[in-house]
Amino acid sequence: MFTILVLVAAFVGVACLVAGVASMFALSPAQSLVEDRLAILTGGAGPAGRKQDTSVLSSPLDDVPNVLENLFAHFINLRTFLQQADVALTPSKFLLISFAVAGAGVFLVPICRAPIYFAPLGAILGFIPFLYVFFKRKSRLAKFAKLLPEALELISRALRAGHSLASGFNLVADEMPKPISTEFRRCYEAQNLGQTLEQAVEEMTERVPNLDLRFFATAIVLQRQTGGDLAEILDKIGYIVRERFKIYGQVQALTGEGRLSGIVLLALPPVLAVVMLYLNPKYMMLLVTDPMGQQMLAGAIVMQVVGALVIRKIVNIKV
């Protein structure tokens, strides 16, 4: 009976961990407000919510959300999350893989003859697919942000040479590396298949949550509605993005010591616990078997989480 309770607690703990970390992926209120205002100008939904209608080009007819996807939809849009990481998996397959890894981690504990108390730690392995997709998504979006100024300047030069805006998109798709070439090619092919250029660009901004790209989409819509020199606007946006990267590099250099200190302080207790468990298992097992030790362990975990959040708040300076 006790083993069943531990396994249930492990499952609930992993579910809460996934939900908590997924809530960290949500936009901050300030960024969400800016994107809502820009969405109004680009023809999307207002502050009441995002645009709900999607085209057949971006979502096949047989691609229907299932129960698992609807369950996690309150915390994170898995479909968009996987698209942003360029992972060719449906949300249901991704969740099944995560639960399978978590179950394997739980059943690996008795196989390795470890105490049953370590079952929740084994269940945390189910979070590995989320971490993989998260870091892949983060790396892909960072590459896109770095290549965006060059893409804007390339489109600007194409406009000055007499090409159309759609031809500029095609030029970026042919000349620029991934991932920016992939997204602009999707946008170019979508408008070739019947979508308006404004709608195709709007869908690209939903796939790539980049605020500078949102400004680019807004500039396109406003230029088509009111006129103006779009090439000059794109040059200015590219210049602003480059200057922001310079400031961001300076901030990263100034906060490097704090980030390194945070990594060392957060990694020291778990590493020390593993070493002590190897050297003197009976001494460390008191934290699990003794009631006072359980309280101390719970307090240490809470303080670790609070410390991680405080350090992240100090070194995470938005530019």
C-alpha cells in the first residue's frame, strides 16, 4: 500500500512540476500587452484574446486536439510549443513519450534496488522531453533573432532594387540560413497559395514569438494601408535590433559573475547530497526516514526554489 502511495505521489509531483514550469513559458503581462496592441494593428484579436481561427495551410483538417492536449491547454499550447522548436511530433505523441519516460524512471528505482522513496526522483525523468524541446526552442528563437536584422536589410535592399515585398521574402528564404529561411519560405508559399501577405506574416509572428518580428508585421500592414517608404522603416527596425543586441551583450557581461554564482550555489547541495549518499548511505537516509529529516529536506527544497527565483530575478535584466 505504501509503495502505491509513493507512486501516486510521484505522478502528482511530476504533473505539478510540468504545470509549474509550463506556466513560466507564458508571456509576461507587459509583453502580452504590447503584443495585444500590435495584434490590433495587424488585424488579430484584441486584448480579449488571441485569434482563434486558423487556416488549412497551418492546420490540417484531420489534426484535431485530443483529451490530453485539451488538458494541458490551460497551462501551455503544446502545438505551438512544438512548432516553435521545429519538432515533428504531435502533442499527443509528445505527452505519451513524456509519460513513458516518467514511468520508466519510476520502475527503474526498484530494478536498481534503490529505496522506494526515490520513486518521485525517478518520475522527474519524464520532464526530460520538455527540457529538450524547451532548449531547442530557445536556441532556434535566439538564432532567428540574430538573423532578423540581416533579413530586414536584405528585404530593404530588394525593395530599393524594384522588387516586390513577396520577392523579398523569397530572397530571404533562398539566401539566408535556417531557421529564418524556413519561416520566410512558409510565409512566401502561404501567400502564393491564396493567403493575403498580411495574414501570412501574422501567422509567422504566431509561430515565432519575437517582438521585433511583430514590429515588422505591423510596419507591413500600416504601409499597405497608409503608404510610406517601407525600405526606410525596415532599415530603422534593423538598426534598433542591432543596438539592442549590443546592449544585451554588455548586460550579459556585467551579470556573468552573478549567474555563475547562482549556478554554483544551486548545484552545490544536490551534488553534495549525492556524494554523501555514496560515502555514508545511513547518514543520508535519516533525511528520508526520520520525520525531522523529512521536514529539513522539504525546507531545503523550498529554499532552493526560492533562491533560484531570486537569483533569476536579479540577473535577468530585460533589454
